[in-house]
Amino acid sequence: MKFSKTGIIAIALAILYSVGLIYQACRSTPEEAEALRYPELGYEETIFDPSYVHIIDIHVSQADWNKLKREAMSKECIDGTVVIDGEQVQHVGVRTKGNSTLMLNAAKGWDRFSLALEFDAFQESQRYHGLDCLSLYNNMFDASCMKTYLCYEMMRSMGVSTPLCSFAAVHLNGEFIGMYSASEIFSESFALRNFGVEYGNIYKPEQFDIAAILTGELQNTKINFDAFAGGSGEKFTIDSALAVSNEAVRLAYLGESLYAYEDIWRNTSFPIGISDKERLVTALRRIHDNEAPEEVVDIDALARYFAVNTFVLNTDCYTTGMAHNYGLYEKDGILTMLPWDYDVALGNISSEFGITDPTVFINQPIDTPVFSTTVEERPLLNVLLSSERGRELYYGYLAELVDKWITSGMMEHEIARIADMIGPWVQRESVVIHSYDDFLLAVDSIDKFTAYRGESVLGQLSGEIPSTWDTQTAAPEALPDYSDYSPPAGGMMAILLPDAESDEISGSALLQILPEANKNMKDTVNILALLNMVDWGQLLSTDFSQLSSGDHSDVSTDDLIAAVMPFPFILLRILLTAVAVPIVIICALRFVRRRKEKKGGIRHVV
């Protein structure tokens, strides 16, 4: 084969170019190689600067926004233009997010959804200073608007891999709608920033996705009518009213079948294969079998995570009955946990746990830091507290956290700084969920709660205060008195019926909610999926006499609202369907019969 001079020169240049690339790669530091492979992650200094309130204006067509509201539970992206602090980004995916906050917002027909801004939804390579997705939380259950930020900052200060967070005044087509918390999600940007280019897998286990249940995407739930009627013998909670297993999300070992762990696989940040699943299940098995469990968990990282989680008393997380709202990070078969969703931490006393006394709540024992469950039923927490090294690290980080944030006065200073910064925006909100007075009371509540909690934790570490539920129950007089503490205002009833004269739940209150919810959510709910949630045999055999007599005096309003919303209008539609369909069929048959009689088509045998 003959080559022309031009061809020879081209081949030589190609070889030289290839050699040059190889030489450059050999000389490059890991940091330089990473910079070549991925864009610079500069968003920490832009949208996540916490020293000021960021202005985010989302521009979408009215038709698209109306579609988003009608189909809110589907969480599908619409195309929008987003302006962040004056910088415009086009073709951004705008979608709803959340669980109970999404359902309540949809039921009320508000524009103030929690949102996700997916910068790469329509242009795969598009980023905002390296950020692929921005979460905007509407603070529906946090009148102070600062709990998520404070908890995340505590986690970050203790060396936990944590989503960045800041404050954003969110506008929709130029109109200010509310004070939001802006944060990262467990996406590629988060993984690169925290773990580098060779990051592992991130899961967000969840067994109770209201949106997926209502749209029919998830069919793992049955309505437990015994719970409504009081016949189950258990305390009425949203958990008992909707029969959903939490075995997978509490990270229990459920055997070798990978199908048993669907509540984990369903929410993964990155594509996973069989080997990824098997590696995680192997780790859970070793924890269950006590087969050197410390080798399959990052004990130091767990100690840091649980130290903060114990201090802030999150009432909706891994250490409570629902066992969710956390990230699970796995690399090379080693597990640890990542923080997520702290809007009901820092003082939200929940009667769901049978605790209404602030003294009992704030003194939650550091050696059994759980509500409505046990340490043994939370395998990763159990590994930590069963290990002498783990307990030593955990106690040390608890003491460090209290010293860094409470004793030093940093918590008090941060609360005051944030309140001054976001307060004027809270006063201007167009969709008012909490009043400005509620905001001020919530801020004071956090200040008092963190001071009291710090005092209690230090007392338990020193041995002056009992540190388990059993020892505290046996010696209640040893607990510091925090009865003057008042939890922040809020709750589902206050959101759904802000003008109600009392916080008591009643049939008339539900009837007020039903028409509005039915109007706003009728296009979202999948009736066939909801029919599948009904155990008709149980429904027909359930004795509702206790319900009719009003025997729910010990049921919290929020629990009952959570359980029945949006089921009143759903059940009404099911009932109407069940009644209307037979009537229509009967009428149609009678019409056909009469037509045949007129035409002589039916012979009467005498």
C-alpha cells in the first residue's frame, strides 16, 4: 500500500498528537484530570451563599403552569426559564416535589409548591455553575423557614456529607410567592462535590410515596379501615391507617431475594445493576448476622450523623416509626447515612409518639434515641451503639456539637442573623401558610429548644441525667423541667382550615375540606389504583360504631387529617362510582327492554 506525502504527514501528526495526550495525562494531577472530565463546581459560592436571600424568578407559560397544578402528583417537568440573582438559564425542567407537603398544596390549589429545578432536563449537558438540580422547599411545616438550613449546617460542621442549603425568595412569573429553602439533592453534582469522580451509589429509601400511590405508580398500600374504626387495638396514626411495610427502609435483612428491597431500589440517584444490589444486600446480611458488621459500615461517619440527628430530635426520620427521610451511601460494600429533610426537627413535639410533655420530649435519651421503635429495629443505629468504639465516637461528637453550637453561642447568633435576613420577606408572602407572628414564635421556639436540648445532652453525657427510656421512666424526677417550652405553631389542620375556630377535627371540618380538595385534585388521582387500595372484605366486616361515637379523643388532629386527606373525596368518588354504575346499567337495560316491548320484540308467556 502506497501513501502520499500528505497522508504520511497526517499520520505522523496524529501519532504525535496521541503521544502528547498520553504524556499530558501522565503529568496531570488527579485534580487536573477531574477538571478535564467534569465542569467546575462553582455553585457553592453562588446560589448556596447563605449570607443573603437569593432571588429566584421562574418563568413558565400559564398553560404549562396550569397543567403542572392539575397533574401535580405526576411530578412531570415543564419547560421554564429561571432567573437566579439576575442570571438567566433557559429550558430548565420545573417540576413538583415532596410528599405530604405536595398533597396539601395540591388540595388547597395553591401555587406555592415545593419544586425541583432540573437544569439538565431538556439539555443534558446544561448546568448552573456545575449544579444539575436545585431543590426548593416551601417550608410548609416550618414557620421559622430555617430548620433545614440549621440542621444541615450542624451536619456539615461535624464532617457529614450534607446537601448545601441557603434561602431563596421564589417568584413565579414576577410575583413573589414565598420564602423557600434552596438545597442540593442527591444527584451527580452532590456526589462529585462530596465524593469525587469515583463516587459510589446513593439511595433514598422510601415506602410511603403519597404522589406515587395516588397516581397508581406505586401499589404497595392498603387502607386499614380497622384503624379508622378503632378496632385494631393500636393507637391511630397515619402508619396504622395505611398499611405499608417499612422493613426495607429500616434497612433490615429480608433474605437474598432482591425483589424484597424494592423500596430501596426505587429511588436511586444513579443507574444500578445486579452486582450493586447484591453488594448492598450482603452488607445488610452481615449486619443482621453480626458477621463483623463494623467492616461494612463507616462507623466514624455514622457516629457523626447520629450525633446530630439525636440532638435535633427529627420526628420524621430513620429513628422514628416511618424510618425514612435519609440518604444511604454505599461504596465498595461500605454503608453510611446522609441527612435529608429536617423541617419537623428542632422542637416539633409529635403526639404520634404518645409524648406531649415537653420535659419528656426534650430529654430524649441519647442511648436510646428513637421514637415509636427500638434501637434493635434500626440496624445501622444498632451497629453504632453496640460497638464500644462506635459509642465512644458518638459521645465525643455529641459533646463537640453542643460545645461548637450551643456553649459557644453560635446557634443563638445564627438564629438571630437568619431571622433578621429573611423576616422582611416572610412578611411579604402572597400565599400565607404561617403568619409573621407564627414566624416570630417559631424563631423563639428554636432558640429555647436548642438551649434546653444542649443542657440535657451534656447532663446525660456526664451521667447526671438518665440516658435510656427505661431509666428515665423509672426516675422522672431526675429529668430537668422543660414544661415552659412551647412548640412552634403549625400543623395540617391550621394549613387546611386556617379560619377554623379550634384545632378539633370533626365531620363538618372534613366536609369543608372535601369540595376544595376534590376540585383541585380530581385530575391527578387514579381511581383504579385507589380502588385497588381497598380491602373490600375488611371494609364490609369492619365495625365503625366507635368511629360514629367519636371515640378518637386521643388522636392528634394532624394524624387524623394526614390519614383521611385526600381519602374523603376519594371514597366519595368511589362510592358514587359504585352506586352510579349499577344504576346506569339497570336504566340502560330497562330502556332496551321497553324499546323491544314497543317493537314486539319480547314475548310474554302466560
